[in-house]
Amino acid sequence: MSEFSTNKRVAKNTLFLYFRMILIMLVTLYTSRVVLAELGIKDYGIYNVVGGVVMMFSFLNNCMSSATQRFMTFELGKGDMQKLRNVFAASLNIHIFIALIIVILAETIGLWFVNEKLVISHDRIFAANWVYQFSILTFCVNIIQVPYNAVLIAHEKMSIYAYISILEVLLKLGIVYLLAIVSSDKLIVYGILVFIVQLIIRCIYQAYCKRHYEESKFKLFWNKDLYKQMSSFAGWNLFGSVAWLLRDQGLNIVLNLFFGPAINAARGIASQVSNAVMGFISNFQVALNPQITKNYATGRILEMEKLSYMGIKFSFLLLFIMAFPICLNIDYILHLWLVEVPDYTALFIILIMIDSLVGNLFGVPLMTSLSATGNIKNYQIVVSSIILCILPAGYMALRLGYDAASVFYISIVFTFISGIARFLYCRKQIGYSLKKMMRNVFLPIAGVIVISLPFPIFMKFFWFTESSLSNFISLCSVSVIFTITVSWFIGLKRNERQTLVAVIKNKIHKK
């Protein structure tokens, strides 16, 4: 497959996913506003922290999820259909087993932690336990869905992936409507409705994959070598999953222990905004990742490296174009969006955005590259150990009397250090070039940042000083247009601009 054909396919799949993401983002922002208003800051914080306890057990699923993606895409790239069937059967059996293990852990250790350690008022502990039980069920449904998602992504069938996700957000709109009209305990009702939506989506994924892809059939299957190979890969991913889990959900629980549910509401809102924005980036990465793995499977290392650098640069620029105007107008956005804004929300959003930008400098394309090799032991030990430092460092900062934002500053520092380590392993194991990374990624990105920041900031503090809708729209327009223009001429190479123009023209002519 030629470079243009590869880029065209990535761009086409990205367009499907962006169509999905725009709708998801709008619905997510709207539903977050209504859910926060209906539940209140206290119950919204309880839902986030209780759900976070369930997510503490997600490390078992996350490690197998990446293993499933890697092995299915790799075998599809090599064209071995029998091995592909075996990989799917093995992964589905393993995910069912993982779901059972998580139920056991959640109903013992997790249940004790919710009732004995979390800061939840006595009058809401009953509702919190109901939410916890349905969070477990929701999570188990999502676990068993992973192999079917992997099939669609491996086949690069992003249109179906997008359509099903659109149905999911429409069902979540239904949750908002029902939440507004029910008279029962809204926190409990919300937990039940989220579970029902996930169950419906899981059934649709399974039905579609069974009908269109012959490998996606359940069967009791045993192959010692394959299970050993997948388990070894997943085992080292387990270390990485635990590290990221402790960084995200562990910090959420630590914040609860020091500041109570209100701070979890602020972090929950910040995470909603960050996830909505990061969804745009992940869509591009989801479309790109199969091509990186398939290039490695067929021995096309130079094309793999080029795609990885393109993915990093595009991901960063897309995130920067969206994050900059949001951070610039964050106070106005929050007061326009939410009925009641929890303390710290604006600062949390800005810091999470910065952390995401730093992470994207050495992000998913490099992780995918290392995963494609199957040799991740040393990489996971080093990088995950760095990430693991965030939780104890954050805890110590809070114990020493620093404010809640200190944990995010600490996270940014360790995210940067772990990213450098990740690239060094790509250089050592695959042969990625620091010189190419500097020329293709760091220098264009640095140029975009240095040129883009001053003018909109000047406009913010010396021209659009008053908080009004007209100033908000004007400032967003100025910052977005200016940043896109700089990214187009400074961030992108000539051939990258030509490829994008060709893809857009092709889509227009097809219509």
C-alpha cells in the first residue's frame, strides 16, 4: 500500500470518527450539565468517586484490551485467518474470566473500601451502594465488549464503530430526559440507566460482528502457546495499566480523603471536558494505530516510523487548537455551561489539558509502535515505574499542606519524564531517530506554540476584557483561526498539506 493510500485511509476513517465525536462531545457537555444539576454537586461527586473504585479493578481489563488489539491487528496484517479466529476466541474467553475476577474483587475489597474508607455522608451510603453494584455490572459488560471492538478496529471499519457510538450518545440523552422526570432517588436511577445503555450497545456490537466477521465466534478454545504469548504480553501491560489506574483513579480517591466529595465533583467536570476534547485526538489515533501495527507485521519500519511521527504531530496540533481557546475562556464557559460550578474546576481543566498536551508529545503512536514489537517487558517496567511515582508524590504533597491542584502539577512533571523514556525505548528497540523526531515533531510544534500564544492572549487581556457572549465568540474565533493558520504553514510540511487537500477534494467529488 502506497504512503498516499495509507494516509488517505487513515484520513477517511478519521472523518467517520470525527463525525461521531462532534455529536458525542455536544451530548456529553449537555448531559454533564443536566446530570450535575439534577444530582447536585454532592451526589455527582459520589457517583464519580464510587465509579472510580470500580475502575480501580480495570487494570485487569486494560492489559488484555491492548493485547487483543495488538494480536488481532497483527494477524490481520499477516493475513492468517485461522490464527485470527483463534486469537479472538482466546481473547473472549480471557475477558469473560477477567469479568468474573473483577466481580469477586469488587464485591470483597471494593465493597469494604466504599463503606469503610470513602468520605460519604451516612444518609447517602445506601444510594452509593446501589450505584456501586450497577457500576460493577456496567464495567463487566464493557469488558466482554472489548474483543468485538477490537474486531471492528482491526478491520478499520470505523463507520460502523462511529454509528454505534452515535446510538450510544442518543440513548444517553434519553437518560437525561428520564432523570429529569423521575421522582425516585436520582443517583440510583442514574446508575441503573447507565448500565442498561451499555448492555444494549454491547448486544449490538456482538450481533454486528457475528454477522459480518467469521472470526468473531465464541468457542471454548485452548492453545497453550497462544494463551502463553497473549498472557505474557498482557502481563507486562498489567504493570502499565496499574500505573495509569493509580495515577487517575488513585488521585481521585486521595483527593476525596483530603477534601471530600465536592472536590471529586470538580475533578469529574474537568475530566468530562478533557475526555470530550481528547476524544477528537483518540479518534485520529484509533484510525492510525492499525496501520502502524500492520506496517511492523510486514516489515515496513520506515513507513511505521513516519506514521508515528505524523500521528504525534497531528494529535498535538489538534489538541492544542481545541485546548487553547477553552483554557483562554474557561471561566466564561463554565458559568455558561453549568448551573453551579464546583470550586477548583477551572484550574483543574487547565492543568489536565496541559498534562494531556505533554503526554501527546510522546503519546499513543509510540506506545503502539512498542506494542507492535511484542517486546514490552523492559519498557513497561521503566515507564510504569515513573508513572507510579505520581500517586505517592501527590499524597505527600497533600499531607504537607499543599492545595488540591498540586497533584496535577506533579502529574505533568512525571508525564514528561515518562514520555522521554518511552521515546528512548522506541529508539533502542525499533531504531527510531532522535534527529527525525526533532525535525518532524518537536521543531514544528515549538514553532506553532511560540507564534500562536501571544496574539490571542494579548486580545484576551487588552481587548476582550469583559465577560460577554460576543467577546467569547470573537476571542474563540480569533484564537482558533490564528492557531489553525499557524499550524497549517508552520506545523505541517508541504506534502502533508497536499495530502490533506487531496483527501478533502476526493470526499467533495464523491458527494
